[in-house]
Amino acid sequence: MNTRADDDVRQPYAVKMQGICKSFGPVRALQDVALRLECGEIRALVGENGAGKTTLMNILYGMYKPDRGRIWVWGEEVGRDWSPGQAIARGIGMIHQHFSLIPAHTVLENVVMPRLTWGKVLPRWHEHRRALEELAAQYGFSLRLDSLVESLSVGEQQQVEILKLLYQGARLLILDEPTAVLTPQQIDALLQLLLVIKSQGYTVVLITHKLSEAMAVSDSITVLRGGRLVATLPREGTTAQEVAKLMVNRELVVSGTAATERPQQECVLEVRDLVVEHENGKRSVDGVSLTVRAGEIVGIAGVAGNGQSELAEALVGIRRATSGSILINGADVTDRSVRSRKRAGMGYICEDRHLNGMFPDMSVAHNLVMEHVDLPPFSSYGLLRHRRIQEAAREAIEAYDIRTPGPEVPMGNLSGGNQQKVVLARALATKPRILVACEPTRGLDLAATAYVRRKLAGCAAEGIGVLLISSELEELLELSHRILVMFRGRIVGEVRREDFDVERIGLLMTGQAPAEAGGGGDGDAVG
Amino acid sequence: MRNSIALKNAFITKILRTGWGSSATLAVLSMIVSLLALCLCSYFAGASPLQVMVALFEGALRGRYALTTTLSEWVAMTLCGLAVLIPYRAGFFNVGGQGQLEVGAVAAAAVALSLNAPRPLVIMLALAAAVAAGLLAVSVPLILRLRRGASEVTTTIMMNFACIQFMYAMVTGPLKDARSWYGTTPPVPQAYQLPSFPPGSGIPAGMWVAALIALAAAWLMNSTVFGLYLRAVGSNRPAAVAAGIPVNRVLTGAVLMGAALAGLAGGLQLLGYTFRVAEGWSKSWGLVGIPIALLGGNPLGVLVVGFLFAILETGARSMQALTGAPAALIYLFQGLPVIIYLGLRASAWYSRWSQAAG
């Protein structure tokens, strides 16, 4: 039943994947990807967000079924019924970004649990404990088996996950962004551990977008971009610059007839040393300072999850700033509410309109006026003036070319592009001085994308300052006067339009700051 | 199997396209199906479905006494429906209507039994006390929700138990009728009872209050900034936050309004219908308010569905007496249409969703 791949009989390989395609709805996540993992290597899988790294590994692990393609594991082709259960049985283990541990159980219980079956009423804990202690000693784990998982640090919890995979008998370990939640010291420890594991003959796949990690431990590096495999390079003789160049699209050119207007001197948004902390003390925004002038589009580049969303939410007032200050038009709004900031001139296009940008079961008209319906002419003494609302809605539908049967239609019935036009029209209806736009074209088709970008450029031409947060480098290059690059909650570099350089921005995004980067970023505070 | 699902989806999609998929249509459809189920059940119980329906509606609508009873039931059903609906539209599921109603009635009884003043004043004060008690009963779940994010479904259900036990403690303790052998308050003196309006017509004054409140609620929802905000908060709370709507204030307002109406229902029923608070004095108006609100969908819908439920409640007894079909069948009707309705709506959503995804 299982066919052997004839050309690989001589050379042993851990995994071979051929012609893998996978689509989610209209999105083609993977297109014709071929991958081969050698036994006993550490392979880094790098690429920007949405490049398909995690999807590819989820297919290997049996979580997703590929639309097309074949997979061989240890020389045998897998069947159509490939599943995580089978993957584990065949020695493949995967650690996802979010751990799957039970906090109230001990390390021992967590590690042993996957091996227990319903029939075993009384597990032989002593045998498991002895075996585990041996295993832990062999790899230099510093875990106490009786500690509760909830009492462990994140780094230690990750060790538990690894121990769990090893104890399950995994010979191929897949780690998805394992360092995203770790401190630098924990990262070093993890990378050391991976080297030890490799030296025992295991194969490791490290999914990451941080090139420094890939360069530090891997034997070879596979680059994915936009669902396609771009290249697999041996680490020896490759530089981080080369890999970064492959990660971002080289075809990108600084086109932009869009941002030709010269920004004015007047400063509409000023942010000083902004810090945003989560409850757990992790700083998602770590001392960011920036300014946006009237008529200027300032782009924020960065791999998603480096604090951009939190920065935007803190600016708009949805999230509390731990320290630092925010000035709109020179007025300090740090302690003011969302509404008060909007009155002061803040406009906001949120990252995910389904999540917090629209009221799907309410009419297009109501969606359009929601942010200023309490002001004349839309209401007086708390009573809605339906006719004025309808008129304003008709005007906006006309002005923004929103395709809807009428202003009374529920917004959820519109297409994504038209929904985004409603969001845009609403944000601009209050005549803001500064517009914070997060991923304004995410999920839109080409025409709608072009429309939104034109509109943003038009805003700048009218003297509105725009802070454009986007993971689409192409969009930033087209529109921005300046691009600030965020990495781990800090602004690590600033590039002006006259010296836009895709390669350099790519390096900054992946934490490979070139020498002169420090001077550029006005937010690169010390400490 | 797959084919039949696809066929069903196509059918529902067609309904949606022609505008027949609105909540109101689904609600009417589910109630019709439930009435048919009622007929079927009574057939199996050995009664003729036609006779059962006739007895049900005649028992509720024919004759002055029956009509007065039905209208009195309608008062509580409407107000309790609104007590669920208004907070529900803001994203707060008030399951505590029953408890709010019980403490409202106790508070009204305490006022009406202890004061000696002109009739309008006593009635006003008693109803104000009922409202205040309803507000007090919801304050704990509300504060827990706002401050701690505790699920109001759990806390309001638990408050029901606390409120009902409080009612028992009152009617067997401080407010107990000394002449009675079971836990009950003395009857509200005739002078302080709610009259019928127009006088002598047998139409309870509370009905006009409830109807006016329903109309006012409809106006509030559709024509005020607060109503728009309320629907926005219920539609997508994070989006309301991002739009700068004072979410917690809106939520608090909606919840207090709901609880006030449940408390008021208790006061009105005491002064106009039962005249006593006693062990087991109340029907489960507060709980029936939940299906009424879900099926009604808006304040005017609550008024209509509330009337249907009131007919069933009143007609059940004559149905049992005349046809032998057990009155408990009516409780089937209190649950069944909601389940059918939610099922229909879920499949309508599903087909819309799968259409959007595919």
C-alpha cells in the first residue's frame, strides 16, 4: 500500500513532501510546495506572516488535509487518513505557539498523560518517573517532576512540552515560533537544548521569523513566501542578508505616485515614550516615541505580533498606556476616553473589522453615523433625526461608491470591500486630524485595495496625518513618507522615502538591525 | 445525506433571499408549528385537537372573568418579556426576572400594608418600592459583571433563588398574616388595590401601564441615541468600545431598565391581581418572560407574543376541564416554540455563513 520513493532509497530522509497545495476558501495558503527533511538536521522554516510556514507543518502533523500533494515519512508514504494521532505514532511531535499543558497538574502527570489509555486505571507512576528522570538527565532538563505546571515559568513550560514529545517517542520535533514568548536568556537555553537533541539523532523543524535564531542553530534554512517555497539554503555560507532578501519580495519597487504631497510642519500626533504592559507584565509596546505631521503618512512596518496592534489600541484609547504620553494636535489625551480622543481629532480604522469595526446586524446608515450620532445634525436632545441620518448615509454611499441595495440593508450583507468602505467613510466623517489605519486592506480584493490606498493618499493630500500600520510592505512603500520598523515593541529603525530599501527594512523587521539603524529610530530609547 | 443538507440549505437560502427569513417570520412559523404539536399531543392524550383549541381560546377570551384574568396575565407577561428583552438587546441575558418580580411584590406589599394615606399616593409609593426592589435585586449581578466580568446568566439565576427565599422569609416572618396557617401576607386593603380602567370595565389598569411601557420601549429602541447605542453594544461590544460608545453606562442603563420593569410587574400583579404575596403566589412570569422576549424580538413583538402566552396560561384550565387534555401540555408550548425558533434561526445563520465562506 505504501509506495517507496525510489530515488530516495539510498539516502535516508525524515520527511519528504511533494506538490503540497492548500487553500482556505479563496486564499491559497500553499502552492505546490516540495520539502525534504534530512535525518538529524535542524531545519529553520522562515518567512513573513502568512507565508504558509505553520500551515505546511500542520499538514505534516496531520492537523490539516492538503488539497493535493504527497507526503512520505521515514520512507513510507502516508495515507489519506493521516492524522495527528498517526503522526505521533510515527514519531512526529509538534509544539504549537499556545501550549497544551494542564496547569493544575504536575510535570510528571502532564508528560505521562498522552501515553495513558483508558484501560490503565492505575498508571505505574514509579516506572514512568524513573524513565523520565533518566530522559531528563540525558538532555540536561532542570525540571522537578512534582512541580505544578502553573508554577513554572514560560521557558520551563516549554521544556515540559519538549519532554512530553520526547517521552511520546517523537523523533521529529516541530516547534512553531517557540521563542515568541521567551526572554533572551530562555531563548539561549532553548537553542542550546535543540542542539543537544539534534546531537542525539533527532530531527528538528524550527518555525521562526527571527533570522538570528535560524542562523544560530539550524543546518539549513527553508524560505517560504506567499505560500510558495522560495529556496532551501545550507546555513554554511549563507548570510542573514541573503535570507532576508528572499523573505521579502524583491520585485517590490518604490512606485508611489501616491505620497507626493509634502507634509506640513504642524504636528498632529506626538507620542512620547509610550509603554503598554499586559497583565502578566510583558511589555508589548516598550518605549515608543513618534510624530506624525499634518499631511504625512507614516508607515509602521513589522512582523505581526511585535506590538503594532497594541500601539494602535493605546493611541485610540481602547487599551491603557502604562506610561508615556499621547498628544493630538498638541493636546495631551493620554488619560482621555475613546470618545474624547475622537472629538480631539482621532480617526481609527481597526485591524479586524469583523471583530471591532462593524455592527453586522445593524443598517449601513446606522453603521455610518455611529461615532457621531450623538451630535447635531443626527440627533437633538438624545432623539435620532432619522431623515438626517438617511441623507448623510446616502451621501456617503455615493461619495465612497459603497455598493449596497440601500442604506437600510444590514451591514453584514455587504461584501468585504464595501464593508471596509463603510468603515473608512465612518472614520473620515468626523473630519479627523490624525487617522490611525491598521491593516486597512487586509482581505480585500485588488480593486477595493486600490480604492482604499487612493483614499488614504487623498487624506494626506487634504492635510490629515495618517499612521499606517500594515504587514504589507508593498503598501507601506507605496504610501508612506517615512517607515518606522517595529520589533519586539520598539521602533528599531526609521527609513525615509528617499532611501527606501526593501532589504534593509526586511532586516530590521527580523531583528537584524544593521549598524546605522540605531540613529534612525526616534523611538530607540535606551533601557 | 450530503445532498439533503445541501437541499435544505438551498431552501433556507431561498427563504432568506425573499425576505422571509426575518426573525418575525421565524417566530410566527415556530409558534404555528408548536400549536400543531400541541394538537398532536392532545390527540394522543385522547382529546380532539379541534375541541382542545376551541376550549383553549374560549376559556381565555369568552366571558368577562376569563378576559379579565387573561389581561391580568398579559400585564406580567409583557413586562417580564421586556425585562429580558431590553438588557438582552444590550448583550446582558437577564434570567433573574422571576426573583426581581418576587422581591418587587414583597416590597410593594410592605408599603401597601403599612401605610395609611390617600389611594393614589399609596399605589405610587408601592409601585416605586417594587421598582426599587427590582433594581436592588439586579445590582449584585450587574456589579459583578461590570467589575469582574462574571457571567450574568449564572449570577441572575442564583439571585432568583436568593430572592425567592427572601420572599418566603418575609411571608412567613415579618409580613405574615397572623390569621393564616400558611405563609402569606394579609390581603392588600381594597382601598389600595389597583382599580380597573375604565372603572367597572374589568380591564386591569396595569394593562394600560404595560402597554404604554411597551410602546415607550419601542420608541426608546428605535428613536433615541440611547436605543441605538444599546443595540450597538448588543450587536458587537468591542466595536462599540472602538466607536467611543460609553459601553458600561449603556449596559447599566439597559439592565436597570429591565430589572425595574420586572419589579414593577411584581408590584402591579400584587395590587391588581393576586392582592397577596404567599408561598407559591406567583406563576413563573419572570421565567416565561425569556421565551416571550426571544420570540417577540422587539417591544411590540413582546406585546403580541405576551398576549398569546397569556391566552394559553388562562385557557389551560378550561381546556383540561372540557377536553381532558392535561393542562401541563401548555408548558410544552412555553418551551417548544423557542427551541424551534432557535433551531430555524441557527440554520438560517449557518446557511448565510456557509454562503459567505464558500
